[in-house]
Amino acid sequence: MNARPRKPAPDPQLLALLIEETARVLDKEPGLIGPHQHLQHDLGLDSVMLLQLKGHLETRLPYLRDVPLPDLLVGDHTVGALAGRLQRLVAGPSGPGRGPATASVRVTGLPVA
């Protein structure tokens, strides 16, 4: 049996932000959106809605402004997988379109606990 290593769970604050912004684009309550839901198949996001979601995320996470939409949505397109991808972009190497090389996530517009 060839088990793949599990990816760590995305930062809860980042996941909450993504759920909040996805709900905003869909005009739904955030409580109706979960991390295992597929953005397109389960939630019904189309290409225009994905662009809106990216725009909302760029406002709250400015380092995403230089990340092309296809680069952001590569791979499994669940809410949780996208939150993990955003987290890796934050923690990844510095460079064009990348956030600072740090494990912390700075999110604008969220209360600090």
C-alpha cells in the first residue's frame, strides 16, 4: 500500500476568510460552505464568480495580486484545498507573486484574536 502523506490542515483564519469571501460571491451564509465542497461542482462557481472571488481575496490578501488565476486554482478545487494553496503561497519562497517567506498569515479585515 502506497500511502500519500497528508497535507496539514489550512490555517483556520485563512480558511474562515476563504469561506467568508466565497459566501459573499455566492450570496450565501458562510455556515452553508464547508472545506470539502468543490468550488465549481458543489458550490456552482463559474468563471466570472472565480474572478470575483480572486478580486475579493486580493483585497484581503494583497500578495495575491500578482498570482494569475490559473496558478491559484491548480489542482483540487475544494474550499479546503484552495485555503491550503493560499497558505503555501504565503509560506513559499519570496519572489514575484509570492508572499513573504513566513508561516504566519496576515489577513486584512479580520479581527485579531
